[in-house]
Amino acid sequence: MKKISVLLIIAVLFFTTACESYIEGYDLSPNDPTEVTPALLLSTIEVSSFATFNGGVNRAASVFTQQLEGTAEQMKDVANYVLLEGDNVNEWNSIYTDCIVECNTLIDLAGDANPYYVGIAKVIKALNLSVATDIWGDVPNREAGLGIQGEAFFSPNYDAQELIYQDMQTMLSEAIELFNKPASDNVILPADEDFIHGGDVAKWKNTAWILKARFANRLSKKDSGGSADKVLEYLGNLDANAADAMAVFGTNSSELNPWYAFNNERGTYIRMGAYYVDLLTSISDPRLPFFCAPDGAGAYTGAAPGSENVDASQTGPVYSSAASPIPLVSLVEAGFLRAEAEFRKGNNGAAATAHNNAIKASVIQITGAADETYFASQASETATSISLAKIMTHKYVALFLQLENYNDWRRTGIPALTPNNGPNVENGGVIPVRFPTPQDERINNPNATVNPDINQNVWWAN
């Protein structure tokens, strides 16, 4: 696994927690091209993006989808559906200040002379913008991150989510065109400072195609057949260079995997969710001991919603060890995207094949070995036995600790989760389907589309 550069130690402090104390001192300004190179800027953007996908927003979303359970302090509030406008200010600021602003800066800094850097910046910008709009709905988009151009952009307007999705697809298409240019068109070529793909633009191009498929699939409730056609079209462009895009971490204290760091710092706050552990147990899933650590009695247990059971299992070693990488965009996800799209098109045989292959790929990747007994029971669907529930449930199992689970659940209602109904639950006992607009935006941006209603679906989920 690639080692995170010493130059990024300050930026990697984002990984330990979303709390303010961990981000004080992150004052490196990348806006002076005489001091900051495209290489350094790309590294810092990627590090901040790793935090976005493995920080406070994803912790809360993983509790809402019951892969995890909040058992103490602020995570207990999350488990009780207490979600306030001040809870995710840091995550919002990280997405916009440390990712989207810096992607814009990298695009300008690299310019026409370095299309590969520009293409990578566009992919990462789309990736971060998708988190913002999927969590908060209408958000700054076309005017986001342009404050460096002057006062006119200090209070960016908000764009409708439908427009944002169109723009994200455009960004990815532009990136693919840039990746198709010859290496000789670049003055500087990305290399090891690119922690995700090591400067391999063929891999970046495939990542862009999978993201295009992800975003097209998100619109299944808006245009079921059309979105499925787009998913299959985009996935049809993948080639032998396709590889997982991973968030990577190191073993130094400032580079640690954020799930590992959070568990170490706040060991009682989060436990495995009972629904998820029970599901894997019921199907004898060989990934259970990789996703889930043994509890004090050596068993694999989850905490039920509202139980505050701090004796249940913590997250397991595969994604929660000190330097464990975590998927951002993966081939396993692409397999399930293909399965769902084929199913929605009525191509049940192709859907079953894609579903079976995705399960097998995930099991082999996580455990290091095939499990023929498990494959026979869970990855042997046919045209007559495959269903959307099976596809989405197995995707939920495979994409452990990934934000896509929350997006899929809001879109499909699968798995069918029973909300927390404990005595301390708020929000009417309803699992939140969006996050409230952060208070800094409400206070400081007069153009903010303020939405405090966490029970109101985002556009694509209606």
C-alpha cells in the first residue's frame, strides 16, 4: 500500500475526527502557484476527500442504515435521530473549502498544459459535490468555490439537485476527454502524489465511467428505464485497466484510518448494528469476521437501535485497522450497478449473472478465498429467482461502511429497516432522509436554501 507523504501530515489530521480540535492549524494555502505545485495540491485534495467519505456524515449515515449503532455520547444522539444544524458544519466546510475550492484551484493552476491533472480534479470535484447534494439536497454548485474571484462569489447561490446531477455528468465526460489525450500533451504528468491511482489516467478514466453509472443509477425513480440504459452504456466502456479507487491511510498517528482512530479515541461511541450482524449471521457470510470484530465474549454481536449496548462488537479489521484502505469507487459496486440496471430493463438472466459475480468478487476480495458453499446458497441466482431485493440486500452487505448504502436505502427502501422506537428517540421515530442545512450557511450565506426538515426527501428520492 502506498505511503502517505510527510507533506500531508497536517491535512491528514482531518481523519481522526470531525471535531474542531483536530483541524486547527490546517492553514496551508494552495492559492499561490509560486509555492504550491499541482502535485502537492492534488495530494491535499485527495487526503481531504478521504476524510469526507469516512468522517462524521458517513458515521451518521451508517447508523441510519443500521450497519452501525450509536451507543454513547453524540453518536447515541444520532441513533436517536437527533440531527441538528450544527452537527456537520466541519464536514460541509471540508467538502467545500478543502475539496471543491481546491479542485477549482488545481484546474486553474494546471491549465491547458496539463490535461491529466485537470481531469483528475474534475473527477474528484464531482465525487465531493455528489456527497454535498446527496446529503443536503440543493447546494452551491456553479458558484461554489469561486470566492477567490471576488466578493460577488462570497455568498454563492444554490442550484437545484437536478441541475447539479447534470453538471456532475458533464464534469466526468470532460474528464474522460482529457484522459484520452496523449501523455505528450502534458507538461507535468501525475505520479506518486496521486494516492488513488498513482497517476494512471487509464484507471482514472474507468473510475469516471463507474461514477457516471453511479450517478445515472441514482435517478432510477425519475426515469427507471432511461437511467438503466445509461448505467449499462457507461459500464460498457470499462476495460482491463479498471481498478478500485481507494482511500488510503498510513501508520503514523496523523495518517490513521479514521474508523480505527475514532474507535481508539472514542471507543464506546459506536458498535456494530444488530440488523447488519444478524443478517450476515443468518446467511453464514464468510465476510463477517472481517467486517466485524469479536466482542468481549469472542462472539459477533450487534447493538440494537436505542440499546446503548457498548458490549457489542466493534467494526472489524478489514476496514478499521490502522492503515486499512477503504473503497471510494469499486468494481464490486459496478457489478451491483450492472445487476440492478439489467433487472430494471427486464434482463433477468443478465441481472442474475452480474449479481452472482459481484458477490463472488466481494467475498474473494475481502476474505482472500472463494467459498463455494456460500456461493451455492447466495450467488447462484437465475433468471427466475433473481429479485431487486436480493440485489440491493447483497449490495448493502458488500459495501460495508460506504455512503452508497444510505443513498440506496433512501432510493429503494431496501433493506426494510425498523426505526429505533426507544424512549429517547426524536424526529417522530423516523429515520432521517437528509441532513439539515449547516448553521454557518444559514447564518452567513443569504442565498442559502435553508432546509431544516430531515424528513423531506432529496429530489432524486421522490
